[in-house]
Amino acid sequence: MAEVHRSTFTAGCFLLFGCSATFGATSGGGPHGAPTGSLRLPLDWKLLPPLPDREGFAGSYAGVANGALLVAGGANFPDKRPWEGGTKIWHDRVFVLEPGAGAWRDAGRLPRAAGYGVSLTIDEGAVWIGGGDAARSSAEVWLVGWNGREVAFTRWPGLPQPLAMAAGALVGRTVLVAGGLDRPDATQAQQAFFSLDLDRVSAGWRELQAWPGPERFLATAGALDGAFYLFSGARFLTDAQGKPVREWLRDAYCYTPGAGWKRIADLPRVAVAAPTPAPVVEGKLLVLGGDDGAQAALAPTAHQGFPREVLAYDPVAATWSRAGAVPFSLVTTTLTTWRGEIVVPGGEAKPGVRSTGVWAGRTAPAP
């Protein structure tokens, strides 16, 4: 049974987006969740040029097209922090960083201001899926290209339903998307699982059987050796007063096309809203940080940042290990790979506080 954190919740207000909550925690202590040990992965991290914004963004889209790194959209609090009465603003700017460039530059605008969607990179360019803004979640799907001067958007078949804060990954030439919220004021997450065959895009999305566990949002997805993985996340329950409360999950699942789902070892700890999709290093799927809820009862100004610990899942051994730490504290952000490096483009550094930092990690050669 997965470890659970429960929090009071007001519709439209998320802790990770800058709204405080009071948490209580209970522990089920899943039988397979304890890490088997620790390991050291050879990753060297560095900072790329910062995003050209005073505050930075959470929930941006990212990807690679025509050899260039793209980051777009997302949301922040540019004037005041949320506990000071600040308003969350959604953005539509697209930034590009080309190989060898010392700074980002403007590359165009999103079709509309949005964030918190699924971001993937395929041979044809970047694919940005779903997301939303303060008024609605979106089912829109866009193939994003770069011609050296500006981005170009090609509309692809939309998701069967609107989804923000979903998790997705690429298995071969198939895009898989799991979970999410169908509207900003949702009081129930979606147990949705959809696929898109990149060689038959015009056929649209297929609905697949969902994982055999709770619905969720802000999960981490991953892909390795032809299988899709779904880690952690959160869902909503109802308390004794009838109010929605958040349950934080640390269960995990593996989906293999043709064979279906199976439950795998629980994470050693909760890791909500970690950078997704999970990168693969030395045959292991990495969960980079993620929010464990340990500071949820603190005032936002007392928050010390989210966990930096890396959790590594080994599919062969079917076990988790602790794998050091990353030099950043970022959640509600995406992850992509560019020029052989893992890239995490900004995100939420503390509740209500964004980051302009763009981190790149490269596998270091053996000493």
C-alpha cells in the first residue's frame, strides 16, 4: 500500500502552484517500496543560459526541433507572491536556444497562453499535448517545428478529452499519455490512458485500459525497452466535511504493449510533480527530486525548497535505489534531451516561486 499524504484543498488552488495547505500524513509502508541501497550515477550538471524572464516559469512546454532547444508557455506570479494577493499569469512566449548560442531569443508565440501539458520530442520536432490555463484544460495537440527564424505549429488530432498535469512518454513510435485533470477546478483526477501512433497520426488517439490503481495527476512517466512507466502523483478524496483533499501517492506501474499493466515496486518516498518524462541513465529510470510534502504545513516563506534526492528504478532487478542528488530544487517542470544532455528548463523552486535556471546533465565518462 502506498504512502499517503492528505491535504485540505480549495477548488482551483494547488499547493505546488502557490497555495498553502495543511497536511497530515499516514504511512502504509508498501512491501516493495524500500530502496535496496544507493548507487552513484555518472552525471555532470551545468547551467545553460537562463530563460529571458525576470521570474521564470512553472509548467512550461519544452522540446527539440531542427536541432534547437525550445521552451514555451507556463505560468508565474510576476507582481506579487500568491500569499501577498498576487495573480497567476499564463504566458504564450516561445524561446529558442540554438547550438553554440549564449542566450535565448524570442521564437514566436503559442497558439494561446497555456502550460502544464505533456512535452515530448520526436523525429519530426516537438509535440506539445494538452495543458491549459486558469479557465480550462485543453485537448489540443501541436507538432512544433523550427525553421531557423520562427516556430511553426501544425495541429494534430486532439486528445479524446481535455487534460492538464498529465504524464506522457514515447515508446517506440507511440505516444502514451496518462492521468491529469480535465478542468482547473476539478475535484477528481482522471484515470485516462491514451495512445497515438506516430505513423498513423490521422487515425487519432486510442483509449487504452488504464493502470490498476488510483487515478492521478502530476505523476512522472517514463519509457525503457519498449515499456511505459507511471510513478507517484496525487489524487483527490473527500474529507468528513465534504471538502476535496489531496492524497499523495507513491505506487508505480509498468505497461507493455500487448501484455498490459502490472504493478511494480512502490517508490521509496512520494515524488509528486518531478520533472517528466523520467530520463534513462545506465538502464535505470530516474526520478529527479519531486515534492514529498514534508514541508507542506510550513508557511510559504519558510519553505526550504523541494527534495533534490534522485531515485533510480532498475527494471531488471525490479528495485529502487537512492542515486545521489541533483543541484536544483525544481518541480512542475518538464524534461527533454538536447545534444546528448538531459535538460530541465526552469520550474517551481518553492511554492509560488519560479526559476529561470535551465539545467543540463551529461553522462560523465568513467574515471
